[in-house]
Amino acid sequence: MYIKIIGAAAGGGFPQWNCNYKTSQNAFNHCPNFSPRTQSSMIASSDMKRWVLFNASPDLRQQIINTPELHPAKNGGLRSTPIAAVVLTNADIDHIAGLLTMRERQPFVIYATSRVMQVLQENPVFNVLDRSIVKFKTLSLSGETDIVGVDGNAIGIKLESFAVPGKIALFLEDLSKQDLGSQAGDTIGLKITGLGDHSSVIYIPGCADVTDQLRQKVNSEDVLLFDGTLFTDDEMIKADLGPKTGKRMGHMSMSDIDGSINAWQNCKIKRKIFVHINNSNPVLNDLSKERALVENAGWEVSYDGMGIKL
Ligand code: MLT
Ligand code: MN
């Protein structure tokens, strides 16, 4: 299987369109150690011909233009795409808005939990995806799924989907409830395995806590792609960017005592890579001490165009 990160940033992207904070400003100014990143998405394929898109970001059109693997096949007919299926890990804007880019009567299959499917079904703007052309398939919270294209044929990518600690999409939060109205299936992780592979990619772009159950999903030859939203839980508050902690947003920090570096430290795993990185996160500066800290702890910081071969 081959994986490519086509968008390494969290919601808002890097730089964020309305942000004057120093990280975004350095990216706007083309400072070489602040590489811009588009919003959270990646692709996987076993044959380098048919691709699965994991999360459809608001930057999808630009991501397709930036990614030769996703261009229409030269011999593919007047309308053509190598994207056979789209898998969604939650219903946040950074993961579903790109579906609206895919509205030009192109057949493909969408996979999501019933919770996320309900969001798409209840919002009439997604009726732009004509159900007689685009197929919707519900992912269970346990068990395996062989991804198929619209012709019903398996394309050589297998998924195990599982609920992870997290929360409901930002625009659906019920502020009268302690858990904001969140339920299992609002946020999932995926174990992704290609045809004939003996190892997998564990993809968890949003996660509020690493449980023992999550750690058990991972084998020593696997690659972990994990929520890298914030470096410290209170970094947005300290930077005056907003009132919320990472925990309130359903994200773990990288470096706090209860953060992801510690949580995964004793887990044997081949590669650990941060994805979904918020524009406030100092690791986006290649030369920062925070970047050195995560790299010394054995983590990589993903970037747009990063390829991972299993
Ligand atoms: C998140 O990951 O917390 C969301 O993408 C927030 C958002 O939708 O802006
Ligand atoms: Mn997000």
C-alpha cells in the first residue's frame, strides 16, 4: 500500500486565511522553515491506480491539482477520477466540506459511520451528491470493511473502523450537555491495510484520549498517523487565538503530561507521524525547539505531499 498525506494541517489550514499569529504570518511571508499545509486529508492505494480519499477537506480541489495521482486518467474518458471511494473519520467541516467539490456527477462511494452519515443526510446541501450516482455505505464501529468502488469490486484496501474518544462536530455541539451531545461514532480511527500487506497504517486525526483498547490496535510493524493538533493544551488561549483548550476541542496535546507523546511512548511501533496540525502549533516551525522535542521523542511531523510506503 502507498499512502500520501495531501493535507497535513488541521481545520483552517496553514496559514489560516484570517490569522496574524506569528506562525501563520511566517507562512504568509514564505519564510522557508514554515511550509504551508492544506487541510486534513490523505490518500491510499494498493495498485497506484484506484485511490481511497481519507477525509474530504475544503482544500480538496487544490489538493487534487497538487497530486498527480489524483488527476483524471489520460485514457479515462471525458469525465474520470482515480478516486474510487471517500472515507470520513468525523463530520467536522475540515473533513466533509470537500464532498461539495466532488459534485460534478462523478460516481464514487462514501464510507462513514451512521452518526456521520446522518449529518450528511440531514443537511440538504449534500443532496448535490446525487444518490443514484454516488453510493453511501455505513461503516460499523467494529469489524472489517473491504473498500469497493461503485462497480462493487474490491479495490485492495481493507479497513477496521473503531470509535475513539472525541466529540461531535463543532457545528452540532449541544452546549447544554456536558458531553456536548457526543456519541460513539462521532469520531473514529481506522486501521488501513493494503492487499498482501503484513502491516497497517493506523489513522486517527482526532483523538481526546489514548486508551489501552486503542494501543492494542497497533502492531510493531505498523505506522501510526495521529492527532497533532496542538503542542500544548492551552496554546490557543496563551496565544490569544481563542478561549478553548485542546481538550475542549476533542484533541490531545503533543507534549503535556497527559499528551500523545507520553501516551504512545511505550508502544512498539515502526513510525509515529503527527497529522492534523493546527496553525498555532510551534512544531510547524522546522527550526523550533518544540519541533526538535517531538523529533527527539521519535515522532515525525507530516507535510503536504509526504509519501509513506508499506
Ligand atoms: C477540529 O478538528 O477540532 C475541527 O476541525 C474544528 C473545526 O471544524 O473547525
Ligand atoms: Mn479537524
